[in-house]
Amino acid sequence: MKKISYLLLVILSLFIVACGGEKKEKKASPNGNTVVIAQGAKPKSLDPHMYNEIPGLAVSRQFYNTLFNREKDGSITPELAESYEYASETELNVVLKKGIKFHDGSELTADDVVYSFERMKDKPGASIMIAEIDKVEKTGDYSIKIMLKNASAPLLFNLAHPITSIVSKKYAEANDLSTTAMGTGAYKLKSYGDGEKIEMESFKEYFAGTPKVDGIVFRSIPEDTSRLAALETGEVDIVYGMSAISTQTIEANEALDLISEPTTSTEYITLNTEKAPFNNKEFRLALNYAIDKKSIVDSIYLGRAKVAKSIVNPSVFGYYEDIEGFEFNLDKAKELVAKSGVENKDFSLYVNDNPVRLQVAQIIQANLRELGIEMKIETLEWGTYLSKTGEGDFQAYLGGWVSGTSDADIVLYPLLDSKSIGFAGNRARYSNPEFDAEVEAARVVLSPEARKEHYKKAQIIAQEDSPLVVLFNRNENIGINKRVKGFDYDATTMHKLGNLEINE
């Protein structure tokens, strides 16, 4: 009898343990040792030299490397370079690391670097970054000399931007890099398809160390709610660009982590200064006073953004902190509209297919109605949005700009210098010789304090002319499944993913 009772007790104990184990058992991710990332738009191109747009560079950055790397503290360190030395203010000698492999097994040499710089000159995105470079010469199999037209203070920062990535000469000459990326990066392209789902596998011979995951996948999911749902179900592991309202759901989910950190970006409205009604300065200024930016920050961003005073982000070198912003003042706005003499005040605002930007546009629309201005909102697919705004086929558009180098040069020169009109960045088609002189002087003077003074003057001029209506500096909100570790946040929002690992 005792033996039977003991046997029943053992069986009962095993049953209890089994039931308890079922309660604690974690559901395995369908993604296995692959990390799936979702962002709001698919890349315009995988060609790193072609477009200065975040969805594309966020992806292409995984395939390629640059000569230099910008660390989180803002310092510059060699990446593909082994060492570098200035022979003079206009001559930079660079020695490359030996044994770095491209994804096809070939070795990176000086020929690839020289070719990459020549290629950059003909591409709208990258050309603006190397405008001060006169020529690049090979001085050995693993060494080059960069010769400048003038001294260039932001040069190393520009050469750490992913838009100046180094490509394979042999491969790039024979292939279309917009859909067939091949570089030296941590991941190599497995499948591109139509760009909605881009699959990559880990590059075993990556010079910085083989990634710990089998690969990564980038998916384009435009709707914020759909990205959130995919994160919650485990369909994706990381989601970029989440709305402030979605951060509350992410924070409440024990299986997820939230990153909500400031960026180097600024959101703004670009006004086409060559088209009515924005070829009128007083009318442009009126819009600055008519928009209640604080209400946008409070109602849509729930405090995860700050009202901006300058197109230069406060965390970027060269920001002028004492610049006076435009306070919401409807009476002042009405006064300027009357002074402008503009009769046809209505216009269209382009917005890309981003739900949060659409909400921002709707508040702006309501604000401007108080001035008797009817603003039509037109939502465009990302590629169409980039094309039309680059061509100047618009009156105004809502967008943002990330300082990928954390230096004011990458903001003021591309966005507002007359030499950058069009696809290079100056979509406002703004031209002011006084502004150009200040920005271009800051590019060649090497004293940090002198550069700041030029940037201060440039920001004051830009504010007085108002080719842009500066709105706010937002946080980047990222949701991450806790099974993923090793995510390195980058304030430029072009995150490197080589250190990801899975912790099931």
C-alpha cells in the first residue's frame, strides 16, 4: 500500500513539474537566428552613392564600409583605413588595411578606393560630400593620396558618412548597384526582390568579425500600427520610426524593449522659393508665426520631441543656441500676409506616406486656415516624393533631414547653398550669396571657433529669409524584441547592425 502511495506521489510530482514547465516555456521565434527589421519605407536604391535618404542608407550601410568611422562621442577613427596623415592642409595620405575582403572574395585595394571617389563625383547624393576633393591618386596597392581644392574642416566626417562608402571597381562597373549591392560589410545580399523584403546573410569573412546571427531581413511596412502588430506577434524583431503613441504599447509589453532617444534630425517644411506664393519673403515668414509647433509636439509626439529654432539640430556641431525661434503669433502672421500683398494664398503640401507626418500636416492645415489659407495635403509614395521634390515639381513639402556627420556643414551646405540646388539637397531652390559665403567659409577654415561664427551668421540669414519652416527635433522610437541583443543606437538613425545576437 505504501509502495502504491509513493508511486502515485512521484507521478503527481512529475505532473506538477510538467505543468509548471509549460507555463514558463518561451515560445520560439519563427525567425530563428535571423533578425527581421521593419521600417516605414522601402529604399529608393541600394546604391550608397545615389540618394541621401535614410531608408536606403539604413539598408545599404549593412553592405558597405567607409574609410573612417564616427564614434558615439563624435571622434573619428579609421575603418577601412589603417592610418592617415595630413601632409598639408590640402593633402591627406591614407593607408588601407590589408586583407579586407569583398563579398565576392576579392580583396579591397587602392584601385577600388580611387574608383569609388571618381564614381561619387557623378552621383547626386555623394557628390555634395566630396565637393572639396580635387582628385584621389593611388600611391601604392594599399595607399592613396587625397588632394583638396581647399582646406576642408569637415572632410573626415564626410568620409565617415555611409554615402561615401567604398565599392568594388570590378563589380560596380559590371552591375547595377541599385538592386545588386556588394561590398565589404557585415552582411551580403541574398535577395532583393522588389525592395519590400530585402534578405541578407552574414558575411563570414567580415574583417571586423563574423556577425553572431545568420542574417538579417529588412521589411517595408508603411503603417505604424502594422509595424507594431508585427513586432507584438514576433513576425519582426525590430521596428524603426514608431509613433509616440505606439511607444506606450511597446513599454507595456514585457517581451519588448523601447529605445526613445534624441536624433541629429530636424523636421521642417521646405518652401519652393522659385514658385508662388513662396517667392515672397513676407509670406514665407508668415508661415513661421502661423504654425503652433508646441501643440504638434504635445499632441502628436507626447513630449518625445522639442520645438526647433534652427535647421541645425542642437546636438550638432555649429548649432547657434542663442538664435531666436518663431513664437506662435497669429496676429503677427496676419500682419505679414497683408504686407506680402499675395492674393492667391492657397498651396499644396506634399507629404510622404508616413502616418505621423500626415497628422502633423493636418494640424498645420488647421493653423493656416486661421489665416485664410487653404493648404491641400497630397500624400505621395516615397520614391515619387523624392523625385518630385528633387526636380522642383512642388510648392511645399513636409520632410526631415538627419545630420549624418553631426556637423553643421552636412545640414547647411546641402540644404541651402545655391551650389546644391536640386537632388543634391537644396530643394527649396534657395539662393543667397551672403549665406553661401558664410557656409563656404566654414568649410575651409580649420579653427572650430571661427567655423562656429560662420555657422552662426548663416543660421541668422536663413532664419530671416525663411526658405524652410523649421518645426521640431524628434526622438527616434525603436521597438525591440527582448530576444535580440547588441543593438547599437546611432543618433543619425543609420544604425550599424553587425553586433546583433539572439538570446532565446
